[in-house]
Amino acid sequence: MIKNPALRTLPLCLMFAMWTGCGKDTSTVPYEEPPTLIPDAQGVYDLHLAPTEVKIGDKRYCLRGYNRHVPGPTIRIAAGTDRRVRVNLHNDLLRKDFREIAGMEGYAKKSCHDFNLTNLHAHGAHVQPNYATPLASDQCFGEGCAAGGRYYGDNVLLEVGQGKVAQYRWDLDEDGVHEAGTDWYHPHIHGSTAIQVINGAMGALIIEGEIDKVPGIAKATERVMVMHQVPIDSEQTVPLADGETCREETLSVNNFLTVSQFSPTLINGKLRPRMVTPPGQVERWRMIYGGNPDEMGIKLHRSLDDKCGSWDVLNPIELTQIARDGQTLPQFYKSDTIWVSPGYRVDSMVKMPTEKQTLCLVSRRIRDLTGSVIAVIDVDPAAGEPTEVNLPEQSAVSAHAQPTSWMGTVEGKSMQVSCDSVKTPQQKVVLLVPTTEGSATVGPTPVLASCDPGAYHQQHEIDPSLPTCVCPSPNISCRRFDERRAWGYRSDRVMTVGSSEKWEVRAFDGHPFHVHINPFLVCPTNSNKEPNFPHWRDTYWVQAEDGAREFLMNFRKYTGQFVMKQMKPSLRRTWDSV
């Protein structure tokens, strides 16, 4: 008998979710990998951003996608030592689509952006930021070249208009053999990044290398799993009507605020895909999260039926993480939960049970605490013999990890750099301190400090010991990208090649923090969601309750402009600080 009247209104599965999970939908579709993009006869990968028809559930949608596929095709780069990756980005959208957007759920300062303007970011690539290094043997010809017959590098300040093309060349091994791992590509146009990524304009960028030859990995089943959410349940999202064709006039997703609503997580554009694998099979999951700006925890549970209608919550299967953000970990990180936020990539080794059964891959988010099934795995002898039954040895994997200590220059002094040796932060960064719009204005020369103790400082409402910037949101340390862009891309921070710095990064809620071109070393933390040992990353979720996080930056080889980025959950839009 249920004595609490409030509980009588809850579905039974929610009442008992502490020990048995319940699915919201037991329908499934076959699991599919994204297609692999094949270069043309000149070795060029052609990406076309265009209206793309997709079917999700029982409805059709028209989205902005690459090569008529959501997510876009996988670009896979074979192992090598002198790899030059040429990508031609074609903006096949022909209409301008200016939309007024505002942060803080529509209450902050409004700005206008063209949702059909675009460009391209190689997220995780350590390459030239502005332009590829000139080569007499490989000059850029035709439309889409930079001045002087040069290719663009990982240039996210470039604008590729409607009907235009941009030619990129990513010289992966210009600064030594590039780290092998799981990266991704996506648009990075200021003001329109989020809406294009929400549509599904993204794809895996797999850089192969020696780590892929390690026993236990080489013969494992590999799955590329691109995860994101299309707001299919939002009233702002308009499916295609019966007989209606997908074209620019019928695009389904055009509203930023849809991201604030719960949407189911898709894997490779599929809702609850069903995988089949042999008992005992070892699999390598290359997981890429291009989803909504919040954290998502992923667990693998044993199903209590054959459809993942419910699952065993108390005994999740342990997962062995071998890489984060395309960077091999210096030791295994074993956990029953994989935590991801926007931009994260996780390589995880999974040992399947030896008996026939069904497993449920379940995600939990702040708007979905009881969890939803995002994939179903059938472990079945009918799938054949396993290709690998042994997990790799930790020592064999860690041998390919980048060192966590190096000789560098800190404040003009040569020293051995490590999390322990560099005590004082050289840079302090505060991620987006929102305030009431119009409470202050940014002067012509914003300060570098995390908060100006004069014009831009007031007492924190909850904790008086914490600084609060009185700045128009969104901002990093009281600086707005829009104003700086109007001033001609004046750089917020100027670093010297070959120098190393410790950065102290804090947030007042939760933010994915991402630095382009050079990954950073995460110093040990007290987090129960992340490896608690030094390891390399390029994206990290920073949240208020964790306090300041310390990262070691090592500015290698390349000069030019690149950006650091955050995506604010309550802002629903991307912004950058040059």
C-alpha cells in the first residue's frame, strides 16, 4: 500500500528507479556506423553543408548536415609521419538566414547572426591555426584559397558565405607525429555554431597511429559513436509534412531555445539503436559527444528483459577508459560511468559478458535523472566468434601516452614543468559571470584580471568570498567576444611559443572549457567523474562546486590566432575569446 499520496501519481518504474531502471520507449532500430568519407583522386575530402533529410522515430526532419548525412561522414586518417589532410568545405546553403538571439534564456543582450554562414574546426588537431605553412610543392589554386595561394589551417575566424567554398590543409605531423586518437570536426562560426551542431553538422575525425596496433585493441570490434540531441520533441521543431521535400525553406530546427528542453540522445543519428555482438567480445568504443551543453553520465547495465524495458541499476558493468579527447591516458581509468560534456571524446574498452543476454546503454542528465536507454546491445552467439577476448595491457597502452612532465620555460626560466613543479598560476580565468544586462558596460580597454576590483566588482550574493564580475554576459573574465571582434580581433592573451603556464580556471555554474590547437594537462583533482592523475585534454567541464581547476598549458610550435571556448548551459549559444 502506498501511503504517500504524491507517490500514487508516479509511474511504478520511477518509484523503484533506485534499484531497477525503466525505459521510456522499447522500440529500437539497427545500429549503423557513420559512412566513411573517401577522398577524391587528388586526396581531397569534400564536405558539403546542405539541407539534409533524416528520419528519427516515425517523423522526417530537414536539418543542416554534411554530405546529406547526420552526423556527417567519418574522416579517417591512416597512420603516417608526414600527413597533410586537405578538406574542401562547400557551403551549399544559398540563402542568408539572419536570426536574433539572446543569452540567459533570451533575457540578455540581443544580437543578430546568420544561421547559414559557416566554417570548419578540426577539434583536437594540433596544426597551424590561421594558414597552412606554404609549400612550393602544394599551392592552393582556385576558389576558396587564402591570399597568396595558401590553404587555411584550423582557422575558425574565417567566414564561409552561402554558395562559397574554403580550402583547408591540416598538416598533422608538422610538429612531430600527431597524437593518434578520436577527434571530430564541426562548424565554428560565431553566433551560429550551436544551431548548426544541434542540427547535426558534425563528424568523427579519426587519426590512426601506433596505439591502434596494441594487442587487445588491434583486433577489437571498433565502434564510432557520435552522440547528440536533435530537439525532436520541441514545439519549435517542425517535421516535414507528408510529401514535403527537404530544402532551405523547410529546415526543421531554427531556434536556440529548443536546447533548453529535454531531447533524447541519438547515436549516429539513430534513436535507441540495437547492436549485436558475440559473447566475450572486446570492443573499442570511440565516443564523441556533440550534444547539449550539460553533463551526461553513461552506464552499461544488464537488462531485465530482452528490450531494455528495465535494467539492473545496482550492478553496472565496469568500463576501461584508455583515452580522453584524442589523447592516450598514462594509465587506465576504470569506472562504471563515462561522464561527457560538449566536445568530449572518450575511448573505452568494453569486455562483453560470456553468456547470452541483453545490455542497456543508459544516459542520465540533469533533466533525466532516472535515465534513458540510448542503445541496446544483444550479446548473442549467433553473432559469430569474437575477434578479440582479451583487454589490452595497461603498460602497452600507456607507452603511447604523452609525457606529463617536460622541459619548458615558465616566466622566462627554463625548468622541468609538471603539475607539482609550477606552483603559481600565470593566468586566472573566470567563466561567464552573468549579471543583469545593463548593470555595467565594458570600457575600451578591458582588464586582464579575473575581475577588476573597481568598476567591475561587487559582492557575491551567496558567498561573499567569491568575486563577481559586473559585466554584460556572456563573458570570460569580464571580456566579451563581440566587442573584441569589432575592435579587430584584439587578442585577450598573448603567449610565447615554447612557454608553459599554469592556468586557474573556475566557473560560477557549469561550463565546458576548450582550447584550440594545443591540448592542456589537467592536474589532479578531487573529482569522482574524471581521472585523478595528470592527463592531457582539450575540453573540460568546469563547475562551481569543484572550485578552481588547474591546467598546464604548453604552447608548442605554432603562431597565430586561436580561441578558447565555452558553451553556457543557460545561454544556449557558443561564444569565443580570441
